[in-house]
Amino acid sequence: MSQPGSWHTTSTRLVLVDDHRMFRSGVKAELDESMVIVGEAADVDEAIVVVAQTRPDVVLLDVHLPGGNGNGGSDVITGSAGVTTESGEPVRFLALSVSDAAEDVIAVIRAGARGYVTKTIYGQDLTDAIRRVADGDAVFSPRLAGFVLDAFGAAAGEVAVIDEELDRLSAREREVMRLIARGYQYKEVAKELFISIKTVETHVSSVLRKLQLSSRHELTAWAVGRHLL
Amino acid sequence: MDLVPTPYELPRSAVGRSVRRPVRRMKRPIQGRRIGGVCVGLAEHLGLNVRYVRLAFVLACLGGGAGIVAYLFLWALTPQSLGAPAVAGADAVAGSQPAEESVRNLVVGLGLVVVGGALYAQQRGVNLHLGVLIPLLAMAGGAVLAWSKLDDAERDRWLVQDMGSGGRRAGLLRLGIGIALASIGVVVLATQGLGLAGLWSVGIAALAVLAGAALIAAPWGMRLWGDLRAEQAQRIRQTERADIAAHLHDSVLQTLALIQRKSGDPAAVVRLARAQERELRGWLYAGPLGSQATLASAVTEVAHEVEDLHGIPIELVVTGDRRLDDGGTVLVRALREALLNAARHGSPPVSVYVEVGLELVQAFVRDHGPGFDIADVPQDRLGVRESILGRMSRHGGSAGVRRLEHGTEVCISLPVRPASLSVGQPATVAEPDTEGTG
């Protein structure tokens, strides 16, 4: 599942949700042929309908969308809760944003998105990120990693004693986050730490879980206090 | 006022209005008015010639003063409009005359007529009861003085002058004098022949009357207050819109024009677009943070400088922050050199991660070029050896160059004294740049 070779054997069914048609067609042109775009939507309500109808593997979701309850991408995720693909996996969401406002990104991640990338991402990286999300892994950009380090106090030296502690990162998770923040790809992280890519993905998924579930006070305070991620 | 269109507003008729017949409200135009604009407004509203309306009011005044009451009633209850009246007979000459001047002329003229009439009657031996007349006149004068303060146009001017306190003080003074004059008139009138003893009961009666009047005037006051608030909000919104428009014009539109002219040069286009993006983000999100001299802002500045110099996107992530001290400056200089090297010899994307800890500041500069070994660099090339490694070791820090599978990474670290600890904000992750690529 985590081996790059296995990704190319099956195609990924994709739904694009973005209110800018130009951006949607740009993404379509950049993705390679293993990505099948089964639907598009321009606002929250349309997106919920399209996702329920097409049951895609991955939804590429803009953070800022009109319609719904005014919460943009988060509303799509909430409205699509329980929708599964044909193989029974939950539909997964990858958030795309141009704003980088921390509160938006955190809101969409806490709503259930499996990752976050900025809209300036290069074509191949986007394809990789979509595959990773389709496989159930998490996608962290360097910026999101930096945010996590900050918000969990890891940069200041706070480290969880046990892995299950929701409000802190474990030492290993902190190492992984630091390398991602330094611009390392997952396989480079794996090589650096002498672990497998699968283990890196496990750590990242665990950090994502903490990000979604933690009630750490600094998390929201940070997101509100900082405009930029 | 609600009739001033803003350039960004949608046409009012766009939504919702088509289903409902618009309610036409009477307004008092500023232009073409003699006193308060009531006659012009009424003529406009009813579609009559304004001369007939004025004549009707004058006739009504003669018949027991009903005209005055009706006039004041309409004046108080109709909003003012800034537009020109669309009615026959409203002459343009009067329109150019400031409203305040016409009011003043009227008051002075009335005063002269009354004084003249009084003197004439006195000479003829008619008892005018001056003891009654003078307080009455004082009350009327005071009321006019105070009320003129509440006229809409006057209020506008008052608000504008709010900034400079001189105009406001003059306005308050006028209001105060008016109220004092009217009160004195009331007291003198009420206490005639009663002496000091009667003053007490009269005072209570006057207070009761005042309370009643306040009760009756309350809705009017509320309307005025509501108007004022709406107007202020509108004004603030307009100023903000104008600010945004001006900023967009100076920055984004200029850059777009430049980009169109340089469309043949992709590197220049990218550079312009990124510089503009940064500027816009800084303007939208930065707030007051950027004004402090912190390590994070210095690092951000350096990264932007190198970006602009070489047109290469630099992904910058900073966690934590602290005040910029000497050590920080050294670190920033070394970082700049490393970034310049990465931009010159490496290939994009270039990633920078700066971690400001409690005891250690670490910076990582990573590029995706072919990479190099420090041992292979000729001895006479001083860039890496002096500006980065040497500089850091001289200042108690350390630096190293690592060759990775794809590219090079320069690590700079500097121990810091916890004494000059963080600047109080939880963290800074610098302004977003292009995502990394593989």
C-alpha cells in the first residue's frame, strides 16, 4: 500500500471542489492519467450532492467555498459524513487552500480532512498527495508541520511521555514533523531516521489524529491569534 | 446620508425591489430651500409647484400659526436629501445659498421686526407687558439657537469637525447658550410676581413639564440617534472601501500592468507575481506584528530579499520567535549567505526551516541541486567557509553542510541566552510561499 509502485496499478476516482473554474481546469490539466475525475462542484451544496452520487476515493477540497453554513470546506466534510466508496472505504478529503489562514486550515483538518496543501503545489506533488490520501495516509506540507510543532509546544521542547497523549507529540513524531518542515519528502524522512516509509506515514497519521482530537488550548488560540499558517 | 451612492455598491434595484412597489418617502432637499427645505420637499412629493406650497404655508401661519406647527412637524419628521429637487419653481439661486445663512437671515429679520414693532407700540402708549414679552423672546431665541444645532446639515458639519475640537466646542457652546437662554426665559416668566418662595413650586412644575416633553420627544431623539449611528457606520465603511481601492490600485493593478508588459520574460513575471503576492498577504494578514524587530521577521525579510534577487521560490517555515539581538543578526547574515548559495548553485525548491527554541536557534536551508562537499570547494572560495562556518563559530554557534541524495542542506545553530527570551507571542510561521516539490 505504501510502496510507490503499487499506486500505479489502480486509478483514483477524484472529485474537484473549487469555486474557481479556472483552477479546476488547471488541476485537471496537471494530474496524470491515473487520476479519473468523476465529478466537479463549485459550492458546498453542490459538492455534497456530487460526493454522495459519485462516491469518489478522494475529494480535492477548496477551504473557501460559498454556500452551506458558511464554513466552506468544513461544511462539505460534515455534510458528506458516512459516505463511502464502492469498496467500503470512507471518502477522503484533501484540503487545498490559497489563504493559509491558520484558523481555516485547522477547521478543515479538524472537520476530517486527511491533509492540507497549498494551491501553488506542483503537479507531480499533487498527484502524490492525492494517492497518499487515497491510501488513507495523511499529507502534511512543511507549513502544516511547522504549525503543528508550534501549536503542540514541540518547538519549545514539550514532548509526550506516552504516545497516546493527545496534547503533545512524541519524540519520534516531533522528529518527523521537524524533517517535513525542513522540506524533506517522506522517503527522505524515512532514510534520515532509519525507519520505513510506512512508519513515517504512521507517525504522520498519528499527528493528524492528535491535531483532530486534541483539546489543547494553544491549538485554537494559536489558530485564532495567528493569521498565517 | 443614504442617498450618496458608493462606487462599490450594487445597484439598489437589483434584488428584491422588483416584487414590491418601492415606498416613496418625502425628503427635504438641501438645494433650493429657503429655511428647512420642507416646502420644496413637500412640493416634490406631491408634484406641485413649490410657490403654491409656500404660499399655502404663509397663509396657514397667518391663520393662527397652524402653518408654523405644520412646518416644524414636517421638518422634524422628514429626512434630508443631498440631491437637487426635481420640482418646478425651486430656483437655482437659492440653492447656492448656504442653509445656515438663510436661517440666520430669517432670525435676524424676525428679531428686527419684533423689536421695531415693540418700540412703536410702546411709543403709542400700548402696554405690551414687557415682563412677559422679554422672557418669551428669550425662550424663542434660545430654542432657535439650540435647535439649529440639530439640523441635519449642521449635524453633518459637526461630525466632520469632530476631528478638530475647535468646531465642536463652538457647537457645544451654542447649544449651551441656547438652552440657558430658554431656561432663564421660562423661569422668569413663571416666577413673575411670586418672589423666591414661589420659585420652588414653579421649579417642580417646570421639571414635570420638561419630563413630559422629553417623553414626547423621545422617539424623535431616538430617530436622530439612529440616523447618526447609521451615518457613522456608513462613513467608516466608505473610508475602508476607499483605502482598499487605493491600495489595490497602487499595488495589484500596477503589478498586473507590469506583468502584461513583461509577458515575454517568464522569470520576471514569476518574480513580480511573488513579490506582489507577498506584499498583498503582508497587507491583509500581517497586522501590527511586523513592526517589531524580531528574529522571525528578520529571517522573513532575508528570504524575501533572496527570492527577489534570484526569482526562486523559497519555502519558509519559522516556529517560535524572539527579540532580534546580536546573535540573531549573526545568524540571519549566515542564513542569507546560505540562501544565496542555494539560489545560485542549487535548484528549487529551496526550503528554510528556522526553529527558535528556548536555548537554541536552529536554521536549515535545503535545496534540491546536485549538491557539493565542503572538501571539494577550493580554499580561496570564502562564501561557505567564512560567511557561514567561520562566522558562526566566531560567535559561539556552529554550522555544517550536509550532502543529501537530492541537494544540499546547510544547518546553522546558535545557542541563545534564555534571559532575552521570547517576545511574548506563541509562535511565528512566516508568510506562505510555494509548496515544496520532490
